Amino acid sequence: MNTCFRLPRVVFLVSFGLAAAVSSATAQSFSWANGLFPWAVFGQQSSSMGGGGTDSWDSRLGPYNPATAGSNGDLVSNGDWTLNNSTIVKGDLSAGGNAFNTAGVTGTVTTHAPQVPAPPVIACPKGGYTPKASLGTLPPGVSYSASSGALTVGTGANLILTGVFYYFSSVTLSGGTLTLNNGGRHADIYVSVDLTITGGSVLNTAARPTDLEIWGCGTDANKWEIKSSADAYMSVYAPSHEVKVSGSGDVFGAIVCAFFATGGGGSHVHYDEALGGVTGPIYGGTYGALVSPHAATAGQLPSNGTTYPVVFTVQNTGDTTDSYDLLTKKRPGTALTTVSITGSGVTQGANPDSARLANLGSTNSTAVTVTYAVGNVAAGTTDTLIFRGRSLGDTTETDSGRVTVTLVRPSLTLARSVSPVGTEQPGTDLTYALTLTNGGSSGAAGVAVVDTVPSAVQFKVGSVVSSPPAGVTAVVEYSKDAGATWMYVPVTGGCSAPAGYDRCVNRVRWRLQNPLSYSAPNNAGALQFVAQIR
């Protein structure tokens, strides 16, 4: 948060109202660490203001009002200050050299003042320029190269920035508009080489200079130009650059530069006193990725031929909008294959093991679903699916989640017996008993057991005893056409059988309506029926 901090002025008024240079002790005690915008304008070298003027206000107290504007619009330079006779400075003026045409200065004028220490150079962010995806869909008239960092907004075009951090090599507004509309949050824009506004404008919808700060990073010394017919609410920190302000639009904020000049049009700099405690960028272009869960086991027990989804969360832990490569691999990869990677903002190409998550805002997170398939391998095989999110802004920023899958399957055995055993005479009833057991590692769904009734015997009507395990129901069905259909209902005397028997039945099917557990004692069930030897 930017806090109010009014720095000691470099000049002061001695007794009898005479202007004098700052004492060497005061100059030596000044530190940019206390704030990078202590005055309306600071130029390390000789600077000029050809018209217009300065004053001050505090954006924390409300919008700028010229009727109540303050007198803290100070001008400071380590070289000369040259003003136009029409320039009105509501504040003090301090020059390391001479000062010319200072009749419009309402405060103290100090010449040959001790040198102010050079303002610190801001380092450019690491990880490359802002990804193109972070700008969203570029409107007509806007061009940007993420490799060169050059942004151009042409005549009539309007590029809307909704984030909090951007890094460009150059920003050129040739009749276009750069709009910051991010819900009133603070934003830092780094520019390493050139800022040129010729007929275009910078629109800060919050109208607070503390919300938009432009940082000239590195040591490039190109001339920056701000020529606009619209007011710009922003602070500009460019200690290595000449900054020229012209046009009819005013700058509401503060400017730090190598040397300062204004052109025609009478541009004003309205110093925002809320900038007094700003000690540097809030956002440094940090990138980060967090994937969760870091470790999990399969929530479902897979079987061959089935696909299963697992949901990972990808979070942008950096301070700028970022995009991410989404990558999967398997260790050892003997059982699993990736089918798809899907989610909001996720685009997948031909390779199912990779996808791209675009334009994830700072601190935001999103769910990504990875669908995998299980191969035809032995039960008990263990495989691990690893899901990795890798920042495009800084490819060293990665994080991984994983899910471990142990292949489980049912293992069904069927025991069949007949009683009595041995050689029996025609007319003897035989009891057939089937016992089904699941000795595997997962429940068995869709189980059906079919037994054949030999032609040498005839089925006894009403003799079936079905004994499924607890919690499982079973349906007994009959076929007279070797299992082609199962709609037959046994009847006494069927197909010329004696009373109480049916010779039409040649198949009996026992179909479980619920999965058969693999845990004893509910992993086994039985079926029995009676048939008579003909």
C-alpha cells in the first residue's frame, strides 16, 4: 500500500525571507529510499518548463480540484532550471545550477543547491517480456511481439489492460489509447527502452496516479515523449531518460527523469502527494506455479478398458497474469495412458500428453481435468500419473501433482458339484450346485453365470435355490434355445416331460443385480437346481 510521507524539501527559507541553498548536511541526509516521487518533477540534468506549471493535491482525499490545489508542486534539478515567463509553479524550485525566469514560482527559489544523489536504477524484470496471451485478444490497430517486447497502439485503437504487471521494451501510442481498467488495483508497467505518446493517450479509469506507475528499467537513455490532448493519471520514473511533455493534456502524478522539458501547449504537472511514500514497484514480474494435489491415490479402482478423470488445480502464485504449459508423464508408464487434458482456458493439440492454459490472472486458480486410461496389465500393477504446470513467463517456475494408480480386478472362480455321485439309474434326481467366489481385489459388476442342462436329464420345475451374498439380488433366467433367448418360463410337462419336469430347458442363467464384493464373507454366492436322469 502506498502511504503518505512528505519528504524534507531540498530547499528551505532562511530568516528575513531570503532564498538560500540547502545546507550540505540536509543534502547528504536525503535518501531516495524514503520515496521515489518526493517532488512534482526531478531532473538529474538541466531541465526546462516552457509554459504550463505545477501544483499539488492528494488523491486519497478526492479528485483534483484546481480551486483547492496545493502548493507542493516542487521542481528539483541537479542542473539549471529554465522556465517560461508564463510558467506558474505552485511550490519550490531548486537548481544545482542557475534558475531563469522564476517570477512565476510561488515558493522558494534556490540556486547552486547541493547535488541530490542520483536516483536508483530499477532493474528490469526477469523471465522475458509480457506474454502475448496476457494482453488478451488484440483489437484492430494494436500490434505486439512478445519476443521483442514492442507494443504499438495505432490511431483509433484502444488496448485495455486488466492486470497488475506488464513489461515491454517499448510502448508507442500513435493516436491510440492505452486504457488501464483493472478494477482500481495498482499496476506497474516496466519499459526498458522507449515510451512514445504522439497524439495518443493513457487512460487510467481510476484517475489515481498511485494506481498506474510507469518504470523505466535498465540504463537505456532513449528520449521519452508524452504528447497528448488528454489528461494522464500516472507517475513516471525514468532516471536514465529525457522526458518531454507536450500537448494540451496534463500529467497528474510525478516525473523523475534524466532531464525534463515541456513543449508547446502549456502542459501542467499536478503532483499527487499520495506518491510521497512510494519506494518502488509493488509488482516485480514474479512468476509462480502451484499444482495440487501434490500426491493422491486413485479415487476409483480402474479396470481394463475404462477411462477415469482426475482433477488438478493450477494456481498462478506470481504477481502477473501468466500462461502455463500443462504436461503429463507416467512412471513407469506400464499401465496408464493420457486421453485428454481439459478445463477452462485450456487448449490441447494433437498430443494428449500436453496442453496450454492461457491467461491465468495473478493469484487465480483453475481446475484442470486429466482423463487417463488403464491398459491390459496384471492386477496389482502400480503406475503413477504426473501432471506438471510450467510458467511461460519463467520456465524455471514449475510444480507437479501426481496420482498413484494400483490396478485392481475381480477374480471369479466357479465350483460345480453334483449329488449323488457315481452311476445312477434313470429316474434319479440329481442336485447340481454352483458356488461363485470373487477372490480378486475389486468388486465384480455385471456378473452372470450360465450352466448347461444336459440332454440326458430333464429340469425339475421349481427346484432352483438362489443364495446370493448379503446386499446382492439375483435373477434366475431360462433358455430353451441354447442361450439365444432367455424368455422361457419352465412348465410342468414341457416338451413331453413327465409331470413336474420340463425337457425344454437346456440353459439356466444366474444374473447378479449388484457388484459381487471381493471381501469375505460377501464375496461368494450359490445356486442350485435339480434335474432327473431320463
